[in-house]
Amino acid sequence: MRHSLVSRLIQRRHELGWTQEKLAERTGFQQSAIARIESARIIPKVDTIQTIAKALGLKLELVTNEEAAALV
């Protein structure tokens, strides 16, 4: 599930024509952090994913802690 979520975030970033740098500016994260998340070199916290999703105009809803744990 985590892989599909990150893939969706990457897809949305591409749809918007944004670079990792632009997404970093919109989220307040460093571009290198965005790159590590997108390449699965780090496992981001749920609040990090929520921040990225919000910047991309996506709504991320977590219904339970179990579902949240499945994302990371």
C-alpha cells in the first residue's frame, strides 16, 4: 500500500508539472527529503505524507491507526 501511495504522490506532482524542488518549496521540506521519499530510501511519517498530499491538492484520510501503520 505504501508504494502505491508514494506512486500516486509522484503521479500528481508530474500532473501539476512540478519539480521536486517546487514541491519542496510548497511543503517546507528539503528537495533531498522529497527525493528520498519518492525513491523509497526513507519511510516518511504519516504527517509528512499528509503535508505533501495537501500541497499537491490531494486529500489523505486515515480512518484508523492500523491503516496509518499500513502506509508506512
